[in-house]
Amino acid sequence: MKHRKMPVVGLFVEGSRPTDPLRDDFGKMWKLLAGHCRQDIELRVVGISKGQIVRLSPADLPLKAGATQLYKKGQTQLVGGGDPLDVTIQREHDKSRMDRAIIAFDYWKPNQILPEDQMKWPCSMRPEVAFVLGHLAQSKYLADLFKDAARRLLVRYQSQNPLQPRSNGLCALELIFMDPMFEALFVSDEQTVRKALSVEKKRPKDWPKFRTHERELDKAVLDVAVYAAKGRRNAYISAKAHWGLQFVEAASTTSAIWEHPIMRRLCRVLAV
């Protein structure tokens, strides 16, 4: 009896592979999260940086005064290395054909290549997502399968109209916009974090507030929590994937993590 080949899904996720000492906690963490969605797929996890997203933009952007926050300040966005995102996706596709590519990236810190007028849109997601889709749709390197999907989605996210649920299914390319960042998933479930850090019964001295409007949740909440529980400075920041994996492994079936919008979106775009 011939076995049915499982769909291959590539998850290109902004994350902490450079701060993953064992080099495999990052992939394990995301595969555990995806496993909760119970989809019969072959998942390939690829870490990316915000810099790879920024480098989708042409090198000859006009240097107009005030055109973007970066040009206005005479700065460059120094965020990670690696090839532009389209090249990275296509390289994985060349290794073994993917049926779907999913790009998951943080809002904070925002892509400062965006023109300032777009960064002031009421919905912070729209300009960030449209930037990615617009450049992928015009890529010289990306397979038509993904470029065509990017064009279709671009029409949706360039609009200023309220987004309505799609009735025509998912595309070969999908996105997860993590607002303000991936760590919102863990900050939504203080009990699971305390369980993972073995302080479930008693809150340690200097324990941070998990209900916060702070955007840098990695530094302001989780790094402080690990220090309060373990007495190790910068422990979370220097090994995000290590601690993230512990948090996911500590999550019960009723954990608040599974109801977070990032998880709901992940399960949605993994559906086959």
C-alpha cells in the first residue's frame, strides 16, 4: 500500500536561533507549538531576522528627507544577517518542494524602512504585511507559486477596509503578524511561566507584572522573571529558545497559551 505524502509546510519565523546554544531548541519549540494544531504535515522550521525582511527592499531606495524614520535620522537598521527573505524561502523550496510557506514576524521593533505616512496607519499590521507581500510579489528569485499567492494577499492587506474572513481558502504563502512580539504568547500565561521556573507556589521577590502595555516583553517581563526565579542576569535574552521550549513543555492542555491570537493564527495557516 502506497503511503500518502504529507504536505510540506515551511515556517519562516523571526526568532532567536543565534541565541539558541544547542541549535535545536528553536525548532523543537515551534514544532511543539505546531503539534498542538494537530495537522498531518511535514513541518520545516527556518529562523529568520528582521534584517532579512528589511533587505527585501531595493538597495536604491530614494534618500528623501523625512521619507522614512531611518533616512530622516541618517541611520541604518542593524538587525541580523543572512540573505533577503525571498532568497531564503526559495533556497528551502529548491531543497524539497514546499506546498506552503508561512512567514511569522514580530511587529516590535517595526520595520523602519516603511514610509512614515504608512507607519501612522490605524492598523499597524497593514503596512508591515503589505511591505513583505509587495516585495515577495515582485521577487526575481521566488517561485511563481509563492509570488502569485503574495499578489492575491497584497490586494487584501493594502486595502483600508475592514478585513473579512476569506471564503476561498488559504494561499501557498501565508503570514503571522506577532503583535507586539512572539513573547506575547508566554506573557499571556503567567501560571505556565511560573510552573516552568519552579516558582508556581510562591511569587519570588522582584517578580514582574505580566499585565503590561510594555512592548519589549522579552526584556521587560520574561528576562526579569527568569532573573527573579533563577538569579541569572540576562538569562532569557541570551537563550530565548532554551527558555521558550521550557515554557511550552510546561503548558498544560488548558494553558492560556493555546488560546492566544498567535496560536490561533498558527493553527489557521497550518490547516491543510
